[in-house]
Amino acid sequence: MAKIDQKQLLDAGVHFGHLTRKWDPHMAPFIFMEKNGIHIIDLNKTLKCLDQACYAIGNIVRSGRKIMFVATKKQAKTIVAEEAQRLNMPYVTERWLGGMLTNFSTIRKSLKKMSSIDKLMKDESYLNLAKRERLMITREKTKLEKVLGGIAELTRLPAALFVVDVKKEHIAVKEAIKLNVPVFGIVDTNSDPSNIDFPIPANDDAFKSISLIVKEVTSAVEEGLMERKKDKEEAKMQEEADAKKREDEKAEKEKIENEKGEKEKFEKVTEKEEASN
């Protein structure tokens, strides 16, 4: 459940939509009213949608899968990058490369290339290269890191996308839909929420609004990670308990067999002594 309330949403300006002439009719269920030519978002709907999104995201992370954060607009870049790095989640805050999901095999080649450049620069042979060659390698590394740095450790497709401004990131959304990857997104009054699995109606232009929503979502991710860690610890403890139980049962069985063997041996000796008498 979301830990924020309507007052926090109001203070952050989450309720401010776009001009009425720029609205998308699909957003009608999430609009509370019109004021001074601007649509006002229904914050009750925002809280409800945020609850649902956080719950679903927490479950995805708890299962051990990754959420990719996508935000290339200036107001969202910093906060998204910081939060994603803190939680070790993949993110894209520069240009979205076409095919980043649908042509992931090619993207992986670029990631391997970036990794090989890192290894080369750490090797002693790198210092023996000509100054011009070193400069070219450094420039290529910088270029790759700028675009792909946030997904450097991504080895497979993410389980879901969290998008700030689904209209601006329409290419990422289309690729996710094509691959049946669930999309969580902040949708403003000028966006179409119909193709978004978990739309969160909110102001996607103001830094305070974006920051509040992103931090709430990443808190759900953090809780999911903690629960996963707890689940793994409990599973390990259960495994150790089961192993101890098996060892105890084995020891008990061996003890019974040994006692049975000793008894049989004693009976044989007794019978032999009786026969000799």
C-alpha cells in the first residue's frame, strides 16, 4: 500500500494536468475537473493506481526479476538514475535506442563490446598503444556508457518497465507491448493510458511530482528485495533443518540396525552355548 497521502500529492503538484485543449480523451476517467483551462487529476484515482502498481512491482521484484526504469526527460533523469543505481536496477535516462527490447541480442553485443573495452583499458597492453588509439577507445567507451551504462549488467529482458511520461517514451512502450512485457507508467492528461498495464495518473512534468511517485515506486522495489532476501534466508534455514532431520533419521536408523545386529549376534552365541551344553 502507498505510504503517501493526498496532502503530499497536492504539495508536489501531482494533480496539475495539461491544458484542456491538449488532453487525451482516454484520460477522462482520471480527470477530476477543469480549472482555468487546465485539467485537474483525481488524486483518489492516483493513490489507488499507485497502490496497485506498487503491489505488483513488489511481487515482481520478490520473485527475483528486474524492473527497467525509463526516463529520458530532463526533469526525471537524475532522480530515476539515482534510485535505480541504489537498487541495482537497469535504467535508461539517455536516448532510447530503437530495438533495445525487440532486438535485445544486438544490444547484448554492444554490452559485450563495452565490457571488453573495460578489460582492455585495465590491461598493461593498453598503455603501449599510440595516443590516438587510446583516445579513440576512450571516446567509444564514453559513448557506449552514456547510452548503455544503465543496462550494463542486464543479461536478459526485464520483467517489466517503469516509464516516466508514456507519451514521450512511446517507442519503449510499443516494444514492451510487442513482447508482452508489463508497463508501469506515469500518465499525464495528454497521454493515452489504454495500453499501459498499470497507469499512474500524475503530473509528469514537475520534478517534485516525478520525484514523489518514483520514490514511492522504488520503495516498493526495496521492500520486494528485502522480502526476497528474507524468503531466501527462510528457505536456507528450512533446508538446513530438513538436512539435519535426514541426518538424525539416518543416525537413528543406523542405531536401530546396530542394536538389531548386536541382538542377533548375542542370540546366536547363546544358542551355540546351549547346544554345546
